Amino acid sequence: MSTFSAPKGTYDLLPPDSATVLAVREALAAPLRRAGYGYVETPGFEHVELFSRGVGESTDIVTKEMYTLTTKGGSQLALRPEGTASVLRAALQANLHRAGGLPVKLWYSGSYYRYERPQAGRYRHFSQVGAEALGTEDPALDAELIILAADAYRSLGLGGVRLLLNSLGDRECRPAYRASLQEFLRGLDLDEETRARIEINPLRVLDDKRQDVQRQLVGAPMMRDHLCEACKEYHERVRELLTAAGVAFTDDERLVRGLDYYTRTTFEFVHDGLGAQSAVGGGGRYDGLSEMIGGPPLPSVGWALGVDRIVLALRAEGVELPLPANTQVFAVPLGEEARSELFALVTELRRSGLAADFAYGGRGVKAAMKAANRSGARFAVVAGERDLAEGVVQLKDLESGDQEPVTRDGIAAELVRRLG
Ligand code: ATP
Ligand code: MG
């Protein structure tokens, strides 16, 4: 134990669990690569203004959850709480939307920071894999992203992920709906903070998790009944494309991303094995965001999937991912003279593409064999002075216990043949 421990709401990723996390990130990224998404990496912090405008002044993320700091030079920065605003900022800055054809398709993977109340599945430092398709309004693009996420969850062997789907309308139909919702909400018995929300961001009230609020919301006007023809048609097309792809969904008229520039398609992936923190991913269309951060009109759609919670979902379902082999061969020298020779062999094996490890520290043979077994290696290569004088090493199968001499010169090729 050191004097220090990881800050509240954070945790360290250590072997063997860390291998699962790498495998999850890889599984989430693989469908994106196959669909033409290019990898993007942005800084871990940005100007605070990007998020207050790009995520929204009225969101919990901006009002309560952001880690902000003032630099020695006086700049106001924030640790990134989410990925979309940064990715769009980067694409605009590099003029990607002018360089080639649209949409610009990007994916990312990294750490995000929110000052939250820590609990199972809710951390202050967490990991997301995300994707954004910028500059095109096409229901097939919304469907593509949802299908890619659904396929990613399925490729991990997760059976319990459900997709909730809704449409939030657009600049045509949302303002009238928003006004009628406000009128309804003003008549309810709500606390101060929620009343304030009615004026800034009324759709967010629909998302309130409290029982007494939900009870009052029965009979509230719903966006679904106020969609304009274009939005209705767009949403119907997305639904058809999902159905044709075999992606099941539940229409959820309460699902909102309550910002003015979130438009049309909105969705969330939930897993029922996770308790209160059930969202394992979410996203939607944000046709107005580019303009909000000073860019040209650039209708876009994207999602972010929560890696930490996906790992918890795998655990809840008892899914063990097939992980890449750790050590395949473990070298055990018998005595000092054999040490340098077997160390050289380990390097040779690694250069041949095998995962090989060595009994370091010069402890006894018993401890070394124990280490070999603990490493998970299939084979041990054991050799002493006398073996090497005869030009051989002993190849021991750690599963069967069988042992046979193999020439020193031929051992690498033999192991590649058996393990490669
Ligand atoms: P929630 O409703 O659970 O707070 P959110 O709407 O804030 O989620 P998004 O901003 O949509 O979440 O982020 C996408 C995904 O990132 C979520 O679905 C979730 O899986 C994950 N996520 C968000 N916040 C956290 C957190 N504090 N700790 C762990 N994972 C998180
Ligand atoms: Mg949140």
C-alpha cells in the first residue's frame, strides 16, 4: 500500500481484467472500420466554451459535472466530458467537410471525465468508444450507426442489450411542440429547479427519473404526435431500415436528448443487468450543433458507447471473451550457464511471433516451474549446462507433463510449428 490511492470515482485497470477492456474496445471499433469510419484523436481538454455551447448550458454535464481549470496563462479549459463537440471542432478546424465527400465518418476511443456521484457503473473517469457521421442528412446513415452498434454488442456475445428509439422533430415542428409541452408542465406541482428547467429545456423534464414527477407527466403532449410530415417520413424510414437489418427496437416517446440542436433520431442502448446505470450507449442526430459552435450547417449523427458499463454487462451475463494468448512458452534455465542461452532463445521466440517469457530472478527450479505453470504457457523449455553441451533443450508439455529433447537449433521452428 502506498500513501496514495486512486481518486474517488476512479479505478485502475489491471491484468487480467484489463485484457477484457482492450478486447471490448477492439470489438466496438471493428464494425466501424469495416464501414469506412476513420480514427480521430483529440486532446483530453478543450476550451470550456466548446462544451458549454456544444453540450449545452442547461445540461447536467455542463452545469454540474464538468472539471474546469484555469491555466497559468489564464485560459479556461475543461477536461472533456464527452466526445462529439471535440470531434466536430476538430473536423471543422481541419476543414474535413470541405476536403472530400460527405459524410465525414470518424470514430474515437478514449477517457472522459465527469464530476458525478460515484456508484456502480457511474465513475468520474470512464471510457467511451464513439462514432460520428458529419454533414449528411440521410435516414440510412442514422440506421447505419445504430446497426453498427447493435452488431458490436452482438459480436461481444451480449444478449441483453435493448434499443430504445425516438424522434425529437426538427426546426419545423419542435418549437410548437416545445411551447405546448411548456404550457402543460407549468400547470404541474414541481420543485424550483424543475420549474426553471421548463423554461430552458422542457424536454429534459420528460426524462426526470423521479416517481412523483413521472406520475404527473401522464397525459403530457408527446413529440411523436407533433412531428411534421418530413420528420415522420424520416423516422419511418429509419425504423424500416432497422427492421430490414434485423435490429429490434422499442419506440420510447419519453427518450429525449433535451437540447435545441438535437434533432430527429435519438436512441439509447440499455442493459437490464446493470441496475440504475442501465445505459450502455446512446446517440442521435444533431443537425444544429455545427452552427452552435460557429461552423456551417452540417447535419450529423453519432453515438457513444460506455466501455466500463459494457464490461459490467459482460460480467452480469457471465460472458467470457476469447482473449489473445498470454504466454505460450516459458523458459526455465537450470543453472547460471544456461541462463544467457535460454534468454537468447526467448528473444528468438518472440521475434518469431510467439509469446514467450523467462524465469527471471535466479530463483530455484521449483519456483521457476511454478512460474511457468502460473503464466498459462502451454510449453516450458528447460535446459541445463549438460543439455546445451549436447546441443539440445528439453521441451515440456505443461498440459500432459510429457518431456522430450529437441535440438537447440530446431526448437524455435518446432515451437512455431506447434503453436503458430
Ligand atoms: P446516464 O443517463 O447514465 O448519465 P448519459 O446520458 O450521461 O448517461 P452519454 O453522455 O449519452 O450518457 O454517454 C454515452 C454512454 O457513456 C452512456 O450510455 C454510458 O454507457 C457511458 N457513461 C456516461 N457517463 C458515465 C459515467 N459517469 N461512468 C461510466 N459510464 C458513463
Ligand atoms: Mg449522465
